[in-house]
Amino acid sequence: MLWGKEELGDLCGLVRRTSVAYVRMAATVIVAVVVRLCLDCLGLVLTGQDPQQASFWFAHCHKDGKCVLTGILLFFFSLGACCLFGWSCRDWILDVQRNPWARKFSFQVVLDAATWIPISVSVGKTNALVEWFMDTAKDNLVQTLRSSCLAALLTFSCALMTHLVMTNCRGVADPKGKGLGGFLRFFLLATITCLGWAVAWSNWELVLSLGAALDPAQDNLTAQAVIGGFFVLSTLFYLRFGPEPIIPDPQLQQLCYCHGYSNSVRRSFVSYMVYSCVVCLVMSCCDPTYGLLIMLASWVYSATSSMFDVEAFAVLCLVAVAVTLVSALTSACITWAFEVDALTSMRLSRSVNDACDQMVKRRRTEFGEMLLQVQKTGSDACFLEEGKGSPPHAAGGSARALEDGEAYTPMGEEALLEVESERQLQLNPGAISTTVCLSVLVYDVLGFVVCFQWGMLCVRGYSVLCGHLASRGTFWYMASCLVYSLAVIALTSRFVLIFFASEEEKRQAEEALAVSPARARTGFFRWRTRLRGGSEELCQELSQNLTAPEENFIE
């Protein structure tokens, strides 16, 4: 009985930590989306598009190729600016000694958002590129064919580029360091991350174009059936070939590209397809037209598609809150039961696991053949004779190899291959069962679903609060976007620091309080301290009650 109470107490703490992580992740996406809203405002003004008709999202180009070119240039501008900001400011912007504002706002959220801004921009510009390429044809089937060709070309080219970067550049997965080399590694990491989303979004556009081609009546039933079919296919593909990270963590990257496992273009290509499957599952739930969550919200309030309806915005906020809570609870249970977290998908590789399995099977086959030959001859003298015929340096090398702890076989160069394969087997991250694979998939999908929900709410919030200003002129549109973005960034970072601070932020707050105890007399800081202390005492009391003997519960 005591064992079950302890585990329940651990689960309670895990749910609390997971909820904090999800809120901080949602806050990161909110900051990234409002910055992208300003960039899209600039793009819509430069290309002469109607912001209300475009839903304040620079992702459609129905005029000419100049619009697409403007979007591509805007993406590279955002990528370079965000990489420069994240790389150059990460050392001092979080330090409360050098940045006093870090005591009032969570700059960690702002810094993390710098990696999400180019991702958000790349999604919109990929959407514009695919639509412009499809609009050159009028027939729906021809559009689907062109979309599939563009998606295949984009997938293969990005896989080839990723393979070349991973093969020739070391330390991409952990871009630390100063100077030009550190910045280039940071830039390559951000670029490959954006390419993953661009490929995944192009494949999702292929799914939508196929649904539109098979649905001439536009009753959405055929499109929803197509999306449901791809939902099943994506799940099966992931269970067979995933997890396979586009950018492995440092240890797995060392295993893949230094020890020889999965060092091929095929691995990179499969990784992009696996990532596309995850995005397909996410968009099946979050698509603003065919998504499952939108359909559920429309049952509650039929006018959820209206960008300027306050009640629709309130309903979607409630849905987002419910999705966040359910996702946090589900993810905590997955972590508690299967030890899967947000970084597991970067640490596991199906191709590495398959290579290890093939190596073990090959060794067992060779051993079986040797054993069969010994059984036929009744002696192992033939192998001793082969040992006498080995090169002269092999005899001395045997003793040295045994002293070094390495296996030696009298087969010349094959001995080195055996030693290398043994090292690879020792670095194998372990078997990937179907249960673990499915747990990683569900964990990643839930995280991205939460991100998409809050990201779409940011755009909805602007359309409800400031959307009417866009029709008054360019000045009012740009000014409202800037004011709205600054207000949301300030409120979000402040809210996160007060209620959902990270461990590092809590430590810095305690150090600042110890240095300046007079701040504790201020009403706001005292209220925040009591609130934090009360929540911690409540969790400690709950944990003590869960681990207490049964007599205490009876009393």
C-alpha cells in the first residue's frame, strides 16, 4: 500500500512539473507568433494584399512570383536576425546582474521564442510557395500532381542538405562556442529545424490538395476521409520507421556519423518523412478548416470560423485551456509509465536499432556456422591452423589487444571491424518497442497540438481586438500590430515569471531577495512569495499525506 502511495506522490509532482513545462512552451509559441504577426504585416504591406482577406497571415500569393520572392526574403531575414539575437544575447540576457529586467520578465521564454520565429515564418512561406506553384494549373488532379512533385523535390533536397551538414560539420546538435564557428553551428541548427517544418508543411498541403481534388462537391466529407486515411498511414509509418530525428542529440549524432551507423542519405530522408507524419497527425487535430478540435468547438458554437467573433474566440480559449490540461496530464502519465520525455525522440533512432539487430544476427550466424563445422569435424584444429597463418604482427597484436580489453581475431583487417562493431553495440541506445514508439509519438503530437492551439489564438486575439484598425489604413495596421505584439510579449513573460517560473528563475529570484530584502516589503512581491510558498507547502503536505501510514488517514 505504501509503494502505491509513493508512486502516486511522484506522479503528482510530475504532473505539476509537466504543467509548468507546457505553459512555458505555450508562452514561447505565443511570443514567436506575435513577432511573426509583425513580420507578416510587413510582408502583406509590401505585396499589397488585403490583411483581413489574408487573415493577417502572409501565406497566400495569388498575384505573381514577386510575392513568393518577398516571402522567401522575409524568411531569410527572420532566420538571420533571430539566430544573431539568440546566439549573441544568450549569455547576458538571462543574467540578472547584467540585465535588471530579467527580475521582472522571463527572458528565457523570449530567448526560446527566437528559435520558433523562423519556424513559424517558414510554414507560411512554404504554404505560399506551394499554392503559387499549384495555381499555375486549373485542374485539381494536375494541382495535386504538381504539389506531390514539389513536396518530393523539397523532401529529397532537404534530406541531402542535412546529410551533408551532419557528415561534414561536427557539433551541430550542441551549438556551443564563440566566434564565427559557434554562430555558424547555431545558424545551421536553426536552418535544419526550419527545413523540417517546411518539408512537413509541404506534405500536409499535398494531403489537402488530394482531398480537394477528390471532393468536387466541396462538402468536406471526402476531404475529412482523406485526412483520416493519412492519419492512419502516418501512424503506421511512424511505428515502423520512427523515432528517427532529423537532428539527433550529440551522443546519437556521434553514433550515427562517427561510428558509421545510419550514415546515409536514406536516414535523413526517412527522418524527414517521420517528422512529416508527426505534423500530419498534429494538423489533423488543429487544421483551421478540417481539424478535429475545430469540429468539436463548432459543436459548441457554430460560428467558430469567424475571425472577428468575440464569442468564438472565448470558445476557442476554453478549448485551448482544456487541451493544455489534458495534454499535460497525459504526458505526465506517459513519462511516469514509460520514462518518455520531450527529448526522447532526439535520443532514439530506429535505423541505429535496426543496424544493431542486423549486426547481432550476423554474429550469431557466423558463430552457428563455426559451431556446425566443429561438430562435423569433431575438432577445432582447423581454426588453430588458420591462426598460424595469420600475419606476423597479429601474434603480438593479440596480446596487446587483450591487454587493452579489445577482442582479437586472426582475420587481419576484419579484426578492426569487429572491434568497431563491438563499440557500436555498446553505444546502442536500446531496443525500441512498439509501446515506447507509440508513447514517443503521442508525447510529441500532444506538445505540438498545444503549441498550435495557442499560436492560432494569438492571431485570433489580434483580429478581435485590433482587426478593425487594419481597414483604416497601413499606418493603423502596422501600429496596431506593433503595440499588440509588445503588449502580449510583456504580459506573457511577466505571467510566466510570476506563476510558472523555471528552477533557474526561482534561484535567481531567491538570490535577488537575499541581496535586497527590502523588496520583500512591497505588496506585489510579498503576494507573489506567499503564493509560491503556499503552493509548495500544499504539494509537500499532499506528498506527506500520500506517503503516511494508513492510521493517519483513519484518524
